Amino acid sequence: MIWFVLAGAVALIALYLYSLFLRGEIRQLVRTLRWTVGGALVIGAAEEAALVVFLFALGEMLEGVAA
């Protein structure tokens, strides 16, 4: 369980740094994702927070491959 919380905290920091370089609609999406992960960590759903970050990263990777 502690590993999921640690992974979620690292993901929040990474998402914040990632959003500094974004503009427009994608920045709003990353901001929403940060709130989602933070909220999941607060209510004790660290596994779900880790899954959300993983799926977001997978989607970004697939979008990069498709472009």
C-alpha cells in the first residue's frame, strides 16, 4: 500500500511539472487529472490513483505514436 501512495505522490509532482509546459485544453485535462489523483490519495484509494496515472500515460504514448 505504501508503494502506491508513494507512486501517487511522485505522479502528482510529475503531472504538475508536465502541466507547466502545456497550454489550452490539454493543460485543463492535466489539472483535472491532478485533482483526481490527489482526491483518490486522500480517500485512501491509492491503487486507483496509480491506475489512472498509468492509463493517462498509456493514452499519451498511443497519441504520440498515432501522430
